[in-house]
Amino acid sequence: MMRSTTEVIGSHSVRHEMYTVICKSGQRGIEFSDARLAALAFLRAPANDRPFVLRHQGNATHVVASAKAGTKLIEPGRLDDTFRAAYESAAIANAF
């Protein structure tokens, strides 16, 4: 699994958030640097396969979304408004 990447621009380093979406529990994840693409992959994964999303930022990795009891949930207490907004937007767009 890949951690966040660092690009060097001049003498400054820029850290990017990375997301890993595991579409089926026990399988290898798909990495995204775009929260919208990660949210769409999570939305499309069947809830019964128990998908989940990891966010990597710096040296920290957090579960930001998961499926439990057949329902997909954004984890409470995690401050990742970018993923939350992307997921809600994708869910609304796919409802039509």
C-alpha cells in the first residue's frame, strides 16, 4: 500500500493526500489522489463486500469510510470534509 507522495517544487515540498479504496474486504486496494474518484469507487462497491476507504496524510492513515451491516458510512469524528462532500455529491448524482 502506498503512503502519501511528496513532490519537490523548487526548495519546497508539497504533500498530497492519498486515498486507498478497498472494494472487497481481503483484496488489494486501489489508490487515488483525488477524493472524488475515491468516493465514486467506494459508492460503486457493493456494501455486502464490506468496502472501506483509508486516507493517508503524512505518516498517518485513517479509515474515513466503511460498510457495516450492509450500510455505507462516513466515519464519525474524522475530519475529512473533502471526501465527505465528494461522496455526498456522487451519491446525489447517481440517484438520478
